[in-house]
Amino acid sequence: MKQAVHFGAGNIGRGFIGALFSNSGYHVTFVDIADQIINQLNEQKSYQVILATDQQETTTINHVSGLNNMTQEQEVIEVITNATYLTTAIGPNILPRIAPLIARGILERVYQTDEPLYVIACENQIGATNILKEHIFDNLDEDTKERLAGKVFFFNSAVDRIVPIQKNNTSLDVLVEPYYEWVVETEAVIPHVEGMTTVKELAPFIERKLFTVNTGHAVIAYLGYLNGKSTIDKTLADEAIVNQVEATLKETGDYLVKQYGLDKEEHGKYIQKIIDRFKNSHLNDGVTRVGRAPIRKLGPEDRLVRPATEAQKAGLPYTNLAKAIAAALLFDYQEDEEAVKLQTMIKESGIAKVLSEVSNLPEESEITQEIMKQYDALK
């Protein structure tokens, strides 16, 4: 049976990427540090993916197992030597931590077989696979790097599927939205995976996704939190917030249309489709889940700041994006470590300094001044 190794046995890994591999005839080995999940995968050897619809259609995911990368390093290396695909869904910040082990697996592999290995980081990050590749190469000698040519291929990708916090944390079963998109950048013909789309140029797809889906989701979460809403769908029952989200996504859309030559009318339909997805009450997706990790989400290349800076460079409006950034700065949810840290930073250094440190925005820049203005208005 064909083999896929996937780093990250969480809800995204099981409910999206791992499920697609299993449905395409692969045995999927999930690699994670969560003992409970790993043990359950090895005992049950299957789980259910449930669609967040009225009918709650269910698919059984078979041919799965798990390994703990902390205690079973040699076994992980062995599965890497036999896999066709190696994928991740662990969060961009964790990629440097798993790279040394992946490098060891690749080192063993290239001396054992000429069979190709396809490495794809499925993260909400532009160029995530490039980042992973760089960290892997930091752990390989020059001879091994040369041997990788024609044997190990690294492809960037864009992924899109909403997987909310699950109600039953003791079950492997995962509730997911029906919609999904997995776009991989390659001109080569690669082994088939049901649900994967390949394109020659990824940039328009990943930026369209990041600056519509991720930007929109974050804006809804932060405005919902400020307005005392509990979930994304309940937030979107507020017409004023819907109007604000649409105004923000018009700004990101104007940049995308100008940058990539997208059809303006078609992109407008895409925006509405995304907002309609967020209204799915079956997801019951909490604003605090979607808004978590505000420091990462305020990064210079992430969903709020990057479209604002790109809009400014293009001579386009960014007032609503500035308001979204201000709302993120006001996310003071006490159970989120980054939110607590961000509020401490703001208290100690002020908004302008924090934006300089977190978002790489110059303290005197027009964007920073607009964000501060919006921050005071929201506060």
C-alpha cells in the first residue's frame, strides 16, 4: 500500500489532509507528541469525519496509525524512508522543531532508494514549504543535499478548510465544514491525491485565500469579541459587523485584483461565498478560537498587516484593515497566552512601539498612525 506520513495528528491533520490521503488509497502515519491521540489511532485504526451540515454526512477514514516523534524517532525515520508523501499541519512556528527529525529520515532515505518523496507543508503561511526546506537543509551535509536532486521534491501549497474546536476531546472523530481547497504549486505530474489541485503559480491562490478567508475570519473574530459575541455565526447576525467585514475584504480584494489581474466581479462573488461559509451555525466556531495567537496574526507577512502594507504600496485604501488591526490589538482574552503577552507589551510600550516590534511597521508610518486612530475609536 502507498504510504503518507503526516506531521500533526490534530483536527486539521485528521479532518483534512490525512483524510484525503486515506481516501486516495494511502496508509497514513500521523506523527505527533499527543500520546492519547497516537494510542487511539493505533488501537482503533480508523475514525469518522463528519460534515457540518443538517444531514451530518459521515466518512470512515481507514488505514491510519500513529507515532510519537519524541519517543519513537527511529520508527518515524523508517516511515519517512518508505513514504511517497510527507506533509505537515502543525503551525508554522513548529516547523523548525520537526525539521531535524525529517532531515534524519531524508538522510536515510536517499542512501536507500531513488523513489521520489514529495514534501508539502500545509500551513497558513506564504512559502511554508520553503521555510521547512530551509530548516531541513540546515541539518544536512553537502553530499546529502546533492543526492536530494531528483529524489526529494518540495512544493508550496495553500490549504483551506474550517475545522472548529471539537466538543468531544476524547474522540478521534472530527467535525469539518463541507468546503475545502488544497492547491499545490508544481508543473510536474505527481502521484494522485483525491482533492488536491496542482497549479503552476501558487501566489494568486494563496494570497486570495489568506487575504479573504484568513483576513475575514480574523476580522469577524476580533469584532465579535469586542461586541460580546460568542461564535462566528452569531457575530455575523450583526449587520453592522457584516458590513465592516465586507468593507475590509473589499480592500484586500482591490489589492488582489490589481496585483494578479483577478476578475473583480468574480472575486466579489468569492468574498460572498466565504462570508456565507462563516455563517454555518453547525460549526459553532468560537471567536476566541479564531482570534487566538494575535501576535502571530499581526506578523508582517500575515493576514492583517501584509494586505494593509501592500494596499498602501499600491496606492489603495487600507482604513478598514487598520481598524481590523486595531481590533486585534484589543483582543485581551485572558486564556490566550499571546493575547495576555500582547496586552502587557501595549501597557509597557504603547501601540506604536508594539506595531514596530510585532508587525515591522515604522512608528511614524501612515499605517501606524491610522491604526492608532482606529484603536482609540474602538477603545
